[in-house]
Amino acid sequence: MLVYNKTSEAHDFELFESHRTEKKREPEIKIKEGSKSVAKSGSIFKILLATICAIAFPLYLVSSKVELSELTGKISSAQVQLEQAQNENMRLQAELDNLVTLARVEEFAQNELGMQKITTSQGKHISLNTGGTTEVVTDDSPVTFISRWFSSVLEYLGFK
């Protein structure tokens, strides 16, 4: 039966051809008798290397995590020891400050060394009468001149 298409679409020309039944060709499989499949020696090496890598990499990760946790523990214990040492230092510093007060020094001088406070009768007053004169000693050596000049420059710049 022929079918006519009345649309503007292209015609399917396969409808007008006689049907041929062709079998699809299947690929032929050739089997050689007496031959054994032999793996290449390189492929065994590659498989062995891949297996070693697959085992070694997770072991490396686990060992690095273990080492990291051990180091973290050591750091935290060192921080605790540091904090204890700082607290001990503060306590000892406060104790030292308490021992070196002026009252404690006076008490030690009186009780242990047998010293006494000075009285007005023990003091001697010395009066000097220089007559209001001032003597300036001048040294005209080059070293003295340079040191005076350098001192005046520093004074001018405001460092003295």
C-alpha cells in the first residue's frame, strides 16, 4: 500500500524502496588455542605501587593527626606550667616588696645591727664662706673645645 503525504514536508523515499532484509554483521571473535593470557610485568608493578600508595597515604594522615594531638597536649601543659610560674613570680615579687619596705629596713637596722636614729646633737653643721667668687677652669685642648661645642649643639637642639 502506498501512502501519499499531502504536506509540504519532504517525502520518505524508503517507503518506495523494496524492503531488503539484511542481517547485521556481528564481529567475529577469534580464539587462539594454546595461548595463555600473560600479564605484563609492568602492570603488576603498577598495581603493587598503587596498593602501597593507597595504604601508605591514610597511615601518614593518621600518624600526622596523632603527632598533632600529642604536640597540642604538650603545648597546653607548657602553658599551664607557664601560668603557674607567672603566678609564683607575682607572689614572690609581692613578698620581696613587703620585705624591702623602709620600715622593715629601719627595724632590721635597730634590732639586728644595733643602730639608732640620728639625733640633732649628733649632727655637725659646717659653714663655708667662699666670698661669692666663682673660679672657672678653662682647658683649651681640642678635645675640650669639641666636647663643649657638641654640648652646645645638643642644648640648642633641645636634647639637654
